[in-house]
Amino acid sequence: MARVKPKRQGFHIDMTPMSDMAWLLLTFFILTTQFRKPEIVPITTPTSVSDMKLGDGNLVEISINKDGNYYFSIIDDKDKVPILEKMGQKYGLTFTDKEKQSFYNLSEVPVSIGQLKSFLNLEESQQKTQVPGIPLDSTNLQLMDWIDFSYEQNPEIKLAIKGDVDTQYPKFRTLLNELVNRDYNKFQLITSAEEKPR
Amino acid sequence: MAQMQEKPQQGKGGKVRVKKQSTAVDMTPLADLGFLLITFFMFTTTFSKPNVMGLNMPPKTPPIENQQEPEIDLKNSLSIILGGDNTIYWHQQDRAKLTAADMHETDYSKEGIRNDILAARQRATVEDNFTVIIKPTDDSTYDNLVNVLDEMEITQSSRYGIVDPNPLEVSVYREVSGIQGEGGEAPASAPTDNQ
């Protein structure tokens, strides 16, 4: 007697739900990702073994480039315009809606408040060439005003400092002294990852 | 590929029937592509975040009048002086008695400053009180400071502070290294030495 062979069947799984789920997740990720605005000033950060990650919100960033110029970035988009308005109030400047929109699209504040108005009216391609930084010295503590107003806007805010590999230490010391003078004692130094020994 | 059942033509000159084809499309490549893109997005979002290292500075306190200088066991502290051109020195001498002979040159490598810190901690009278004092000179860079802070983390030295070098340390450093600062001026701000 011949044995009854089970009939071979093609093995098919319906992939539709799987692809549905994949694309749904994809859509979710794309929508929740905040795209980083192009940086005006290139900065190479030093490396460290620290494995702490930079937080998402409640953050302002002070950058020092290799020439020792200071820049200030507000990470939370919603805080940008209110802080700009407060700065404007203090320095007697008003900004048009177009200038506010242009400010909103900036990744960092690259000029002093006096030059900011004309800077915001520049074409985007021209903006990259004119980045003298925000003044911070004994006669002009404008950078500190930005930080003070950021705190006023959002008391939860944390300070991150991003320095270039070639930044001279005195520039960092000036910043540190001024911050400590105003009772800002906790900072986060932004670095890039490096492998931990052993 | 998708299931297509071909049935033999039923001849006999009957009506020509339109073959029924199943419309099931293989979804596997679509799912593949979806997951590939997800992976890409996950990597670019979470891994592009920079690392941070915390830095806490002591709050500014007004100088206390007539404060007695506390007695300090020099073995319990290590001063690291960051110089220009990626040079680094350490000493364990009192700030008033420092000479060029007390300055030890080392480097940023694994065998350099890291071993010196660990060795100094071994020598300390009370290991729990061992403190590293980081003194960056005007010639050093931000990178040097971050590297030394990194060493603090690697050697698990929880007690450390960043202070400006005092004038004697700067002059001894200049003598040892031969690097002259711009105009050879004294440090810009008053040293806030906590020794």
C-alpha cells in the first residue's frame, strides 16, 4: 500500500499587517522628529567618555567658536520669540513679524542685539558670512541678558556650553566667571562620544 | 510570487472565459522597506544627540575677613597645571614654596596624567580627602580642560575643582615650559585659589 503523502502546500503569510505597522511607525517617527536647523557657526566639540545624553527641551546653549566668539541658541522653538521680545524691550527695539519669523528659523543668535535687526533682514545666504558673535566683556554683558531672559521665560531651563577644540581657555573662563557671578552654577559641557578605556 | 492558479483551458468551443486571477500582492518587500526606513530614522535621531558632561561650580561667596588658613596636608592634594601647546604639569607643593624642581611634566596619554593621578591618590594620607585641583593657564585650550575633566571621570576622582593658577605657579610654569604668554601678562582675573 502506498503511504498517503501529505500534500505540499505553498507557505504564504499575509504581510499586509506587518507592512502597515512598519509604515505607521515610520510616519510616527518622521512626525515626531525635530529637524535640526542648519548651524551657522561650525564647532568641533572635544571628545569625552561621558555617556550622559543631552536632554531635549528646557535648554539653552552657549557656543564658543575657535576664534572665541560667543553665540547663544534657544533650543525650545516656542520660547524663541518671547525671549526676543523681552530683549527688544530692554534695548528699545521692536521687531516686525517678518523679522520674528526669520529669528525663529535661526539656530543661534550670531550678532549683538544692535545688529540683530539688520541681520534678520539679510538673505539666508548672506547671513553665514556675518557672524561676529554676541559681546561679553566687562563693559558689555549682553550674553548674560539673553540668559537672564531665558530664565525668566522658563525657570526650568538648563545651561549647556559648547566649546570648540581650539577655543582658548581665557574665553571660557570669562564666560564661567560671569555665569558664576550671576549664580548659575550648573552647566553641561557638550562633547562628542569617545570609547571608555577598559 | 503571488498565487496564480492556471487552470487548463476548457475546450469544446464554449464561451471563452476570462481567467480569474487572484489579486493578492506579495507584501514582503513593502514591509522590508518600511522597517529599513524605521531603523534609519531611529539611528539618526537618537544617536545624533551629543554627549554632555556635567560641571558644577561652587557658588560665589564673599571673602571672609580674618579667616585662618586651614592646615593642609599637601599629600592629599594634586595640582594639575594645563599649559600651552598641549603640555601638562603637576605638583604637590605648597603654593608659596613652589620651585621649578617641583613641577613634573607629563602628557595627556593613558600612561601620563592618568597614572600620575592614581599614583598620587595612593600616596595620599587620607585617600578619601584626595583632591585634584585643575589650574588651566591662559595658554591652554578648552579641549585640554575637557580632557582633564574626562580623566577625573575615568579615575573616579570625585573631588576636584577648577581654579585659576596663582602668579607664582604661572611664573614657574613659564620657566619650566619656556612658553611665553602674549605680552607675558599676569592672569586676567584674580585667582580664587581654594587651597
